[in-house]
Amino acid sequence: MNRAARNEIETFMHGLERRNPGEPEFQQAVREVAETLIPFTLDHSEYRNAQILERMTEPDRAIIFRVTWQDDSGQIRANRAWRVQFNNSIGPYKGGMRFHPSVTLSVLKFLGFEQIFKNSLTGLPMGGAKGGSNFNPKGKSDNEIMRFCQSLMTGLHRYIGDDIDVPAGDIGVGAREISYLFGQYKRLENRFNGILTGKGLEFGGSLVRTEATGYGAIYFMENMLNYRGDSVAGKIATVSGSGNVALYAIEKLNHFGATVVTASDSGGFIHDPAGIDAEKLAWLKDLKEHRRGRISEYADHFGCEYHEGERPWRVPCELAVPCATQNELSGEDARTLIGQGVVSVSEGANMPTELDGVNAFRSAGVLFAPAKAANAGGVAVSGLEQSQNALRISWSREEVNERLRTIMGDIHGKCVQYGTEYGATKGSVDYVAGANIGGFIKVADAMLAYGAV
Ligand code: NDP
């Protein structure tokens, strides 16, 4: 990178950090984008003159509200909730809701900002948003979860709508929570419409939505490997997490003939060198989706190793798929993986790799799929759920899966196009640059067309 571009990035980031103090996750997400976008905008003065990146890093609005609810012992509890409506230039706001004690405005701004690019890459008309609460669903009864969701929707319902903002699930928000939220919206508004995605199949949900993010991350990985004349088949894979994204990433890796040897949760990871095959995966799904148990129980049940308080990145593998949370794979982890011969990394989670790790993978020539591209399958099928709701029809499993595969292939195509032209290393595909530039152009062109709004 030349000196002018470097100076421009540092000046831009200095201003952003000054305007957004105490928001490390948001600053990290913007820096990752600025590193590849600013050199691009230096060659495209129309975007610079219209201050597109400055405007894109400022949310349209952030709504903050209190959620008061009563626990099973009769105690009154209060949590904080947010909805960050970041950018609706190419469609209504769209993005998940996260319930986790680590949720802050900074975390939701990083997620909402990334969502703008991700949604644009899908080719569907969706703007970027994110929301959630510092509520901890762990250990809560179904009734407590219901009361919390009903109270949250009472605060949120006036700000959302099928042509305004359509939330979905994320960490801590699965089928159960979406059902409670939708039930309360319907009661308050007396309207049955597609204001949330990830709904149950009985009330407007789409087939393959549950599987979409995990499947999509592996479709993308297969696309990258195929483009290099290789494939997922026969390779050893490590996966982190054991939630929605991880379980279906493992399932698709199995379909494609890989052997998945790890899974984790916030307590630690299991190492099963024989592989988490279909039978063991069915057991794990039941543990996590129905019994809400811990990953250590897998090790007890199947007699393999459990490493408490650790992440799986020192286990040798050719494929690595981080599917738990942000910043779960450090620069040191990346160098360990590279040293052990990792060929491809696909980010199922959002921003799981620290910037140092991203750059290590890029310079080592690892096929690295950033979250914006790799995990876009979830929101893509959410977009398909919205289309089915608007048309009042339901597509078959095969049809939705085929559309998902096509969308992931198209996103790969965009990354190849822009990542070859503008990537740091000539002659190879820089998927980070490709996803950032490919996602940026459509939104930026819409913003240019609108003028100063
Ligand atoms: P889930 O709540 O279903 O699962 C999250 C998994 O990650 C659990 O195994 C959880 O363990 C683990 N985890 C969460 N926080 C931490 C932590 N701080 N340290 C270690 N492990 C942790 O969430 P999802 O699978 O839906 O989401 C996972 C990631 O994928 C997130 O980054 C999310 O933003 C991203 N994503 C999700 C999409 C979706 O469709 N669901 C779409 C696109 C991205 P434990 O149970 O012990 O907390």
C-alpha cells in the first residue's frame, strides 16, 4: 500500500475513534473495511467527494430502551435493549437480535455495520441493522424467556415493520425466542405479517432457514477450494461453537466428505479424532437444541477428550470454521493454524478472527472467507422468507437450498471479481478486499443517487 493510502486510512480512523470512544469492536470492524476500501476510493473520487464512507459509518439511528420483566420468584428485573438501524439505502433494515451479557452498543454497531455489506452481497434488497440486549438467557425458565421477549417487543414494535425493519435471530435468539417475539407483535399490532424472520414453519417460516448460515459457510468454502481445483472432501476440519451456525456447518462438512474433529461452547472444546459423524451430530443437536446441555457431556458420552477453557485452534487441520463469537481466533492462533498446514478458513461467526489473524491468513495465501461473505447465507434465506411471506407461498426444501447455493456461488463470484482486481497480492483472490468492495459499490451508488440525505 502506498504512503498516501496509509495516511488517508490513519486520518479516517483517527476521526472515527474520536467520534466513537470506548467502542473497540466497532472501531475494529471499520478498520478492517477501511484498510481495503480507502485504497479503492482513492481511485474513485466520486465516493470520496460525497463522503460515502464517513456517512456509512454513522448509523441512521440507534434506539435504546429499558426492558422490565418479572422472574419466576416474583422479582422485578431490568435490562437494556438496542436496535441500531444502520443503513436502508438498498432496502428495509435487516439484521438479527442478540441476547448475551456481553452485548453493548459497540458490539451492535460492529454487527450492524458489517450487515450493510453482507446484505448487499446477497443481491437481495436489504439494508443493514442489528439489535439485542444484555439479557442472559442461560439458566432462565421458558416462562422467564417469554416474559422478557414480550416486554422487549412492547418496546420495539413501533420501530419495526415489514417495509421498515425486519429483525431475526442471533446468539441467544433461536426459534423459541422468535416465536415469543412474533406472538407479542401480533397481539400488539393485530397484524400477521413478515416482521421477523426465523419464524416457525407453521406461521410463515422458511424451510432451510435454520441450516442456512452453517450450510452457506461451507458452500462458500467449497466454492473457494473448487476455484483452486481442490475440494472439501477428505479433509480434516476444526469447528468452534455448537450453536445454530456450528451444528449445520458440521452437517454440511460431513455431507461434503470432510471429517470434523472439534466443537466447543463457552466452557471449552471437545476433540474427537474419529469425527463427529451423522449419528454423533444428531446426539449433539439434541443436547444443544433441546436439552440445553454443555459440550463436555459429549466427551463423557462418546469417550473423547475435553479441554476446559480452551479453543480448538491448536488441533491440526486443513479446514477451520470459527462459528462461536467475535475475536475467538487470535493472530497467534492463526499462525499456529498456518504452521500446521491449514488450507482454508471460513468465518461462520461474525468477526471471529482478530485483525492480526486476518492479515496473517491473507499473507500466507490461505483461502480465507470473511464473515461478510461466508455467513451471508443466513440473511439470504431470511430475505427469501420475506419474499415467501409477501407472496403468501412456501417454497420446497430443495428450492430454497438451491437458491441458497446459487446465492453463495454469486457472492463468491463477486469476491473473485473485485478481490482479483483490487487485492493486495496480484494474481490471487483477496476475499477480504473482494467482499468489502463488492458489498460497498451497490450501497454507495444508491447513496450517490439519493444526493445529500
Ligand atoms: P448460538 O447462540 O446458537 O450459538 C453460539 C455458540 O457460540 C454457542 O456454542 C456458545 O456457547 C458459543 N459462544 C457464544 N459466546 C461465546 C464466547 N464468548 N466464548 C466462547 N463461546 C461462545 O448462536 P449462533 O450460532 O446463531 O451464532 C454464532 C455466530 O454466528 C455469531 O457470531 C453470530 O453473530 C453469527 N451469525 C449467526 C447467524 C445465524 O443465522 N444464526 C447469521 C450470521 C452470523 P454457549 O452456549 O456456552 O454460550
